[in-house]
Amino acid sequence: MTSHPDLRCDWLGLPLRSPLIVGAAMPLSDHVGPMLELERHGAAAIVLHSLFEEQIEQEQLALHDHATLGSDSYGEALSYLPDCAVVHEGVDLYLRLIERARQQLTIPVIASLNGTHPGRWVETARRIESAGAQALELNIHSLPTDPLLSSGEIEAEIEAIVRGVRAQVRLPLAVKLGPFFTNFRGLAHRLAAAGADGLVLFNRFYQPDIDIERLELQANPLLSTPHDLHLPLRWIALLHGREPLQLAASGGVQRATDVVRLLMAGASGTQLVASLLRHGPDRLQAIELELSQWLEAHDYGAVADLIGCMSQQRCATPADYERAQYIRALSGLTGWR
């Protein structure tokens, strides 16, 4: 009897049944019900939707405003403190979601914090750990517009966030970033030194659009497509084995062959969001079956045999991940003539 390929892998030290991780998205993880369904259909781990820096700071401001309301009127007013359960509802709801997910799911539950600056949200990491999250993903998204802010200062702030969170928790720590840095390899090196265990490449930024009839800005969340796969693939291949970091891919994973390519580049796991929002949780089963069939058809006994086999470090022509491939691609363009 032929045994099926072994799909097991690990991400951030967490053993996974396969490399198929559900990425952070509100519709996929706002309640335990959808998460249980995703687990039934084959999810190997779930990254909860993000708790935002702004939510935490607003609640802190609300607590301060309630605590000082009327304090200039009469001395006894200082004893009228607000109900913290109401003021901190956003954070507390998130912590309760972690607790319920851990009670009911058998797969790893990874929390997500989204922010741009060191601050109060870093302190929340400790509460997330106490609630039972098995790992933490720092989703760092900023859009610097200050002309006096240097790239070095921006990267130093990201390092400070990672260092600050690492000081608060022992959880495995992943950092999810966008690709827009002057020297991404250098930043990855410094984040590893700051305490990161892994990188998720890449953060997907939702861009505004303009309604030309109403003269209004619109937020259009555009779901990823297979074309978005190539940027994370390239950087995962460039980074694999170069730094003491595990790498996960985010964006563009629609089919099992997408998973195969990213694993070959050096990914330890692949995050799915768009394909699940488009097709529902049973898409996980389909991709897992396709992955198993592909491995079997190509005589691979395990997913582990794929990881990094086509990274730059192990590629016969490593320059292909740099300018050589770029030059060949441009010279091969054809036009209408």
C-alpha cells in the first residue's frame, strides 16, 4: 500500500498538519464558529484578525477622559471611575476570543497586533500571551509622509517595536511587513537580532480610490491574485538560510502549485485569505488534496523535502534571483510589431 506524502511542517516552532495557514482577516476569525469550520476543512493554524494600535490608544484615552470627568467640579468627583469592562471592551473582546479559540480549536491560534509606533499596544502583548495565544504576529504598517523622517529612523522604530514586544513576551514572534524598504535583507538581519523568530512576506496594503462622481475617497479592499505571488517568492528565496528566521508567504496563494513554489523558495508556511473569501473554507481541502497529489506525482515523500530546494542559497544559478533574471525578462519582451 502506497503511503500518502507527509504534509507536516512547523511554523515558529509550532507543529502544523500542513503548510496551509489561515491569514489574518476579520471575516475569517471574528468568531469561533468560522474558525471551527476552517479547522474542519483543513486549516493548519489560524492567525486572528488584528487588534489595532488605534483601538488600544482610543480605549486608554477614553479611560482617562472618564476618570477625570468633572474633577474640577468637586473633590468627590474623582471617585466616580468608569466601568473598565466598558472602556476596554475592544481589547477584552479580543482576549476573550483568544481564550474561546484555544478552548475549542486543536490547531495553533496566532494573535495579531497591528501598529506603527512603540507604545501602549506593546504592553498588550503580555495580556495576549496570558490569554493563551500560541504565537504573535506583529503586523507593522506605516505610511511615512514626514519629509524630515529618514529611512534609518523608520527602520529603527520597527526594531524598537520588535524589541519592546520581545521584552514583554516569550511567545514565538513573527513580523509582517511590506516590501518597501531600501535594504530589506539588512532590516531582516536587524529584526532577527531584535528578537523576531519569523517574517511574513508581505503585508498587503489597501489603497484608496477616488469616486469621480461623488468626489469622495473610497476604500477598496482588492483581493490578491496569483500575480501577487512573485514578490514574496523572490524575497523568501533571497532570505532563506541567510538569517535565523523562518519565513511565511502571504498574498497570491490560490492553488496547490502556488504553495509548492513558495515552499521551494524557502517558505515554512503559506497564508491564505483571498482564496478563502472567494471560495469558502472547503477551498482548503481542495488545495491540500492537490498538494498531496502533486507531491506523490513528483516522488516527494514529504513537504519538508521541498522547503528551500530552490532558494538562492541552493540554486544552481543564484544570480537569477537578482539582476540576471531581470535583464533576461526585459530582453524577452515582444511588442505588437
